[in-house]
Amino acid sequence: MSQAQTTIIADSAAIENAAPRPKAAAGKRQRKKGVNGTAITLVGLVILFAGWAAAVKYLDVPSYILPTPLAVWKALWSGLAVSPSSPLGYYLPLWGTLKNAAIGLAIGSGLGLTLGSLMAESRLIEKLVMPYAFALQSLPKVAIAPLVVIWFGFGDGSKIAISALLAFFPMLINSFTGLRAVEPERIDLMRSLSASRFETYRIVKLPNAAPYIFAGLDMAVVYALLGTIVAEFLGAQQGMGVVITQAQAVTDVAGVFAALVILGAMGILLHGIVRGLEARIVHWGDRGRK
């Protein structure tokens, strides 16, 4: 080997070692984005609470209309600094709400994905189901919630039913749209390989629709929680909706705000869980990399 070749190989190796690896660089950028996003969120939270406290103090807002952040924190802490099995805390109501929301989410999203898949595979099923799905979605859920309570009772059945009803439509539309968005060339390729319809669905259509499905799940998980709360407002023995109703009955506005803070935190947590699952499963999608 000549000296020139040796020099070229050495220079190439030095350049390769000096250049950051793509995966490491991508991971570093993603962590940096995460840190920046967290910092921006915290700064916005501080500004929100400072403006809130200043508005209550300098505008003389009565506490029964808008409590101070300190009063909300005390109400929140009084429900968290107790035993998880205590009926005076937030843990048991929160568990009941999340349990019913999770069951409703599983039922609603499962039905939405199944019907969305069938509609994407059959024009006949699409024409039969789609008009009724839009008609059902256009009905105000608060108006039909009393009917659901009459049909399913004041127990967990009505909460699960309303939760599933709200989670159904986002999954239906997103799965249908994603399955129909497959390039025709990929379908033709599977046909040329003598693949069955199920094999085409499993290998080509379902992975292609995965980002759409997770986008629908991202909305459905929040709607499922909302549906459970709506059902608890109408009549229940346990749940965060009951906590809000009881606090409202005694004009405990700080307690209402504390319960709303918990529900907001749960919504953010559930959204983060869905995005985390999407990043691990749909690693080729744009949403998973952001």
C-alpha cells in the first residue's frame, strides 16, 4: 500500500470518528428539544400563576369567584396529603374515573378501529355506516347523556358508555382516513405477489395508517376522560365529577379548581403516554420524532 493510500485511509477514519453518529446526534437534538419545551412550559406556568395572583389581589376579585393560587394549592394538598385509601382524598375518586375512562376508551377505540377498517375495505360498508356515524357525532353528548344514564343506570355502565361514545368517532375517522391513504402502487405490488386482503391490510395498510390511528387515539383518550366526567355530573357515587359537584354545592371554589388541576394534569399525562407509545411503535412517523 502506497503512502498516499495510507494517508487517504487515515484521513477518512479521522473524519468518520470526528463526525457525530446520526443516531447519537438525533437523540441529542431530541433531548435538547425536550429540555427547551419543558423550560418554556415552566416559564409559561410561572407567568400564568403570577398574573392570576396579581389579578385577584389588585382587582379585588372575590374568593368565591376566583380563589388565589395559594388557596387552590392548599385545597389540592389537603386532598393529596392523605392515605390513598382515605375517602377524603382524591385518590379513590381519581381511580374510579380513570378506570371507567380506560374501559370506555378500549371499547370505543376498538369499535372505531374495527368499523374504520371495514369501511376502508368495503365501499358498501362505508355507505351504510358513515352517514349514521356523522349523525351520531353531531348529537350533543350532554343532551343524550341523560338517556344513557336511564338505559345503563347510575353505576359504572353509564360512565363507560358515554366514554366509549366520545372515544369512538375520532378513532373511526382517523383509522378510515389512514387506511385509505395508502399509495395505489403499494397495493398493486402486494397483488402482484398474490397477497391476500388480510396480508395487504396487515403488512401495508395498517403500518401506513398507524400515525393516523395514534392521532385518533390521542384525541380519544382525552374525550374518554371527558365523557366519564360528564356521566359523573349526572349521577354517581364516586369519581372526580362527584368531587367537583360536592365542592360546588358548598361553594368551595378552591376545591373545584383543585379537582380541575388534577384532571388537567391527567390529560397531559395521558397525552404524553400516547405520544410515547407512538414514538416507540411508529418510529418512522413524523409525530414520533417531534
